[in-house]
Amino acid sequence: MKTLKLLLLASTLLSAAPVDYNGRWNIKLDHARRRVWWLEVNAAGTPAMNGAFVGAPGGQVDKIPEIRMEGDTLVFKFTRKGRNERVVELVYKAKFEGGVLNGETVESVNGAAKPVVKWTGYRAPVIMDKDDGSWVEGKPVALLDGKSMNGWSWVVKDGPGWVVENGLLKNQKGASDLVSDAKFWNFILKTEYRYDKGSNSGVGVRGRYEIQIIDDYGRDMTTHGTATLYSRVLPSAKPVKPAGEWQSMDIRVVGRQLSVWVNGVQVHDKTQIDGLTAIAIDADEDKPGPLVFQGDHGLIEFRKIEVTPLVKR
């Protein structure tokens, strides 16, 4: 009896407390697009419990409408209605075990469940690097040779991709996102591009954070507009040109601080990056990551992609 009581006590001490679920989590799962998710949980186990999620039902940062603790299990849910009275329900459940979230998702359409998706959430790291004047420019690296796709691949291997024509890098209709073989940490990225009317693209920094490129000339600013830290932070201005004209975007990232210039005008000045966006394919935030260019939302072409690493003075 004494042994049983000790085992029960040990089990109680080892079980997760609601506070263990609080914070920001980067989520890895088996997905054809190599995508990763992002989750934030606050005030777990209290009436004020709330959260945010990148992964469903769309690509933006969504506030979680239903979130709660069921014993030592985190549960949150999204429900959306589609055409023809189609109701899609996504139920996420996770347990804090060994410092990670072991989770599963069940998607059902009009009550019919699809196969369970397993996932693991890792606590987002604290990144100490600051853009404090102690970083200097290294040697620039040109990532386009004007002749070939050397140094690049696409996220989804099958289907339309990218080509080099007349010295320009361009996507095919419906192309997968493009990803660089090279990975970078702190750096300056200089790009020059033009897109067709109505196009929508974006630059994924370290394969995690998208700075939006979109044909929104003459429109109001939104969190899905030009130079936004996608669905998170608006730019301070929108010096975008009409579709069909060559434009430039320079991006400087140090740690979680982001500065951006569009057509020579600074629109972000050390903007804080809180977490992943929908373009993310790399969850390891404390490690170098690739560049990603969105290819499936309209035609775009690049004549310059150059990275200058930043090194500690």
C-alpha cells in the first residue's frame, strides 16, 4: 500500500500543470508542403485563457475561438462553414510531456472524420541577438546566376516550379514555393522584382517569416499588404509601384529584429518578430534558415537576389 501511495504521489508530481502550456510553440508535423505551425497559449487553466494559431483555418495569425484545459490536456478548436452547408471542424489536443507538446489534430467535414494528424510542439527559443550597431557586413553573395536554377529547389517536388529565362528567375503558373539551398542567420537581402497584375508573392526570411509582396498599388494598407510582416505587423508606409514595373525590397534581419526598405523607403525599423508566419517550413528559430519565395499566387520574376551576411564586430 505504501508503495502504491508513493507511485501515485510521483505520478501527480510529474503530471503537467496548466502553466506548462503557456508560451509560444513551434510545431513540426508530417506535411507534403513541409509546413510548420505556430501556437501561443496564455493564462492556461484560468477563465482568461486565450491563444493564437498559425496553421488553420487560414494562413494568418488566428485568435483561437475555443480553447480550454481538459485535465492535463490542452484542447482548442476551429469551426468554419463553407459552400453547400459544408461544416469543417478542426480539433487539436496536446499533452505537455518531456518539455514538448505531443499533439494530434482531427479534421471532420459534416461530421465525417479524416485521418488523425500527429504533431510535436517545441517551445520557441529566446534569441538574444539585437541590431545594436555591433554587426558589420560580410561579403555579398549573389544567389542568381542568370543561367540556371543552381542553388534552388522547390518545397513541393511534383508539379510546376521555377525557371530562368533571359537572365530572369520566374515562376510557372501555380508553382510551389522556391527555397534556397543556402541557409542564413543575420543578413541583408537585396531583391529586385516585378509581377503581373493581381499577383501575390512573398519573401520567407530564414524559411520562417514572410514579408509580403503583392499587387496592391492604390489600395489601403492591410496586414496582408505590401511589406507587412505577414498578418502580424503593418509597414509604416507603402511606396509600392504599379504591376509591371521593376521594384526593390531590401530586408535586414538580426535576431528577431526586422528592417525593410521598399523602393528605397524604409517601412520597418527593427520591428519585433514574435513568431512564425504561414510561409514557414523551418521551425528551428535559433538556427540559420533558407530563403523562401512564394510561387503559387501569381506570376513574378526576379533579376536580383543578393545576400550579405552580418557578422559580429
